[in-house]
Amino acid sequence: MVKINLGCGGRKLPGYINIDYSSDVNPDIVCHIGHDKLPFKDNSVDYAYSNHFFEHMNTNETKFLLDELYRVCRTGAIIEVICPHQMSPVASHIEHKQNISECFFDAYRAGKDAADGESKEYFKIDYSLSFMRYHPKRTGVLRFLPFLSIVPCNVHFKLEVVKKIREENQEITNK
């Protein structure tokens, strides 16, 4: 089973092929993800994982990576992506290039009928949210009041690659 960890940074996972653009973190493969093709054969990856990496790419880099993941992942492969939710206090970190919500991958949802013509039906998409209590620094009289606002912290996506559905739809269209 081929499992890849995209944008691993210092979080290398045992049993995974850990990929990062920085050789300083000593990944298994050095690759500028979002710019360079992933160094795998078509339909050869069973599972891809990314933890707090997608928000560091711009829109074009993300689109390139999704096309690459679709190319290298087999039908039924799972891609797990964990990112800060756009309402999380850390979402607007200076190094983040995108805000991510539950709708982030919708243009790639299998079975979606897109009017814009740019939709790519690559994945069945599921997601979940984690929540946290937000306690900002309080001063003055506010320091005595509990701040109990609950905000989304992370969004956790599970994308299942659905090439078979796309191939069947193309066959029907061609008939």
C-alpha cells in the first residue's frame, strides 16, 4: 500500500512516503508540491494525507496539486486533508494564502452539475469540523467576564477518488 504525507515538514509519519519542498526537514522525497509533478506513476497511490499544508498554497498551486493527486491516486483512494477552518483564530496567519471552509473542494465534487464548465468531478467529499473555546486576551472589565464563544478550529476532509464514475460518464456521453 502506497501512502504519502504531503507537506510533511517536521511531522514525518512512519509507513508513509514523506514529501516536502525543503530538504532541511529531511523528507523521503523533495518536491515543490503544487509546482512539480508528483513523482509517482498514474494510479499508484492508495492513500494521501496532508495536515495543515493546503492553506499555505495559493489557488493555482492547489488546482495543480488536485490534478496531480487525481492522476497518481487509484480509484477508491482516500485523500485526507486537515486545515484550519476560515473562522479559526489562526486562519489569517501571515503564512496562509487561502481561507478554507466546508465548501473548499466543491468544484471537484463527483456528481456535481457545474454551470461554469470548470468543475472537475474527481472526488466524493466528506468533512467534519472540530471546535474550540476561544479565549482572546482580555483587558479592563472584560478580564472578569468569561468568554465562551465556540468557533470552528479545523476542517477535516476525506476525499475519495472516483475515476470509475468519470470513465462511465464519458462512455455514456460518447455513445
